[in-house]
Amino acid sequence: MDRLFSWDSTAAAGNAVISECMLQEAVKEEGEALKYSEVTRLRLEFKNIFKIEHLWEFTSLVKLQMTNNCIEKIEGLEILTNLECLDLSYNKIKVIEGLDTLVKLKQLNLSMNNISVIENMDTLEHLQHLSLAHTRISQLDNTVEYLRRFKNLRSLRLAGNPISRKTNYTLYIVAHLPDLLYLDFMIVDKQTRERALDEITVTGSLGELEEDTEIKAQTIAKQELQLHRDAFVEDLNGPHPFGSMTVDDGDEVPETMESYELKMSELCMQLFNEGLTQHAQRNNEVDSFFTCYREAVSDNQQKSNQIVTDFEEFRRQAEAEMQELTDSELVKIQRDIVRDNMYQVKRKLMMLEMQLSDNLEDISNEFERKISDLVEGFIEYAQEIFDQCRKLAMHGEKNNHLLKIEERKNELINRINSWKTALIEKIEDEQLKRKYKFISEIGHYI
């Protein structure tokens, strides 16, 4: 859970944290309802804020402005999934990150920061206005190539960056982003667009196309090889297994070599195809597990958020009532009621955590059983294929091949078992970290 509870943070000298008082003042300035979950606009500007946090209650927020602060990292925005406008200009941000869940975002302003690369924005499919003026972006071609994925982008600001001083800066952008209407606050008129199309070749020259094709082919080959390695069957789909095993045979090739080679290749190809099939099944199980895992955690987080939200609303009302009381005894009684409610909140949160832990343990145990069955099944299949390879080698009197067949079998078995062990250990470690973090945050809150 992402720091849902703690209002106590240690700020650097001269910097400020987002406090309850700061949020209440900001809400009043906007004239919004006092209930945070109903607020749609929020301005936290010129506050010397150094970290984005404590915004988890603002689930209806559409517009957030945090300009002219000391923010160094984009974080703490994951739950603001209704956000359409985000302004973090005039801060100290170096990397674009933490925006993955803001899929409704239409306007993003990150001008006057220390950003050098436009990245980590792939989920912002509805982005229409992007401002990154006066940052440190220097690679024109890479920047424009990345921006081409935003089909709804209509307004772009990159003025004041090193790239804005490059030759044909405007024409290059207009040629590659044909749907752009405004660049650096200037309308992209018909004349500019026509000139861009005349002077800038978007696809590149024939030589560039050939080079690009070769690069893409190399990339695909690397991706395929990585897939084969992940499936533990690399080099089993061609002449490599037989070639590596016949390297010690010398120049003399018996007449039966061709038949031997064909049969050995067929066996290796069977194992190769089954390896890819099993790899896909394992990936499906892994994806299914993490989907169930995230859903369980998300459901628990929503319930926890609601408990804390209800209590905060109760506490605010109680504090308002206590300010109007003149009888100290009545004030003490009211404080005791608030304290009792706080302990009830802690009890409810801990019960939710226990339920979640039990649920995740059941999910993990079932996942481990399925993965173990898949791994053991593939190992059995591989052993059968390698046994057939051994018999074929023995029948063909290829004694020098037997060791290599055994080595390849052991390598496959050891690697897939190591993969399974590392995966299970990683899941167990993540569960422990999540549980510790949750309990720690409850302790800070209470």
C-alpha cells in the first residue's frame, strides 16, 4: 500500500510537506466540498513542497496544479485515475515517471524542470497538450519518434530546450506530427505544413530504409533468441545441436550420417516446439497469478481507504465540535471517543490485512502447485526426448555424442528448476515486504 496513513514526514530544511492543514486550505480556496473524495480541483503552488504525498483521498480529482515547488520526483499519483490535467512546472524533476495509471490525462505541463528525455508516458493515450519548455531535451529525432505514438496530441511546447536550436526544428516536428495544431504557442498554418512536407523526408532515404530494415531484423532475431532462452530450448531448432555434437567426428562422414542427422534434428525440433508451448503456458500462469494478486491487494486497499476516509471525516467533525465546547469534561469525553474510534480503525485495518495475507497465501500456494506441475511435466518430456537421442547416438555408435547430450539435458533441468525457485522466492519476498510496509504505515497513522 502506498503510504496511505502517515502524516508525519521529515522535510529537508526550508522545504515543506503536504500537511492536513495545507490540504484543507487548498480545498477552501477552490470553494470545493470539504470532503476530499469530492474535490475535483486542487492547487498546491508556491508551497516549497519537496514530495508528492497524502493525496490518496482525492479520488475524484480532475485537475492538479503543483507548480513552483521543490519536487524532485513524480510519485504518489497512482490513485488519481480521474486526473485530466496535471501541472508540475517549475520544479526539480529529472525523470518522467509515475504516470502509468493516469490514463485519462489530457494536459501535462512539466516545463522548467531538469528533464532530458521524454519517456514512460506510453499509457497516456488521450494526451492532447504537452508542455516541456525550458528543460534539457537535446535529442530531436528520438523525442519526435516517441511523440508520434500520441495520436491525440494537438499542442506541444518544447521551446527553450537544446533541440529548439537545431536546424529545421519546427519543420521536422510538423512533418513527423501531422495532426499537431500548435507548436510553442504558434499555430501550425498551412504554409508551414506544406513546407515541412516538401523539405523533410519522414521515411528517410533508401539507404536509411535498408539500414533500418537490417536493424529491425537484428532486433527480431535477438528477441527470438531471448524467447528461446526463456523457454530453455535455444539452438534446438536447427543444425546447432547436431553440428555441435559432430564437431569431433573429423572429416570422415559415414553414409548413414545423413539419416542420423535427420532423426536427431527431428527429436530436437520436437523438444523445441514443446518448450515454446510450455513456456507460453507458464507465462499465462504467471500473468494470471499476478492479476489475481493485484486484484486482491487493490480490493483490500479500497476497503482500507474507505475505513480511513470515514474516520477522517468523523475526526474532522469531532474536532469542529470540540472547538465549540466550553466544558473541559465534555472535551475530554469527546477526545476519548475519537481515541476509541481510532483503535477501532486499527483493529479493522489489521483484520483486513490478516484476511488479505490468508488470501494471498492461498493464491500463492495454488500458483506454486501449478507452476511445479508444469515444470515437472516439461522436465519429464525433455528427459524422454534426450533418452531417445542417447539411444540414437548409441545405435549409430556416436559415443562421443553421449556426453554432450547428457550435458544439454542437465543444463535444461538445472536452469528451469532455478527459474522456478527464484520466482517463488521473489513472490514470498514481495509478500513479506508488502505486509511489513502495511503494518508500519498503520503504526505511523495510529
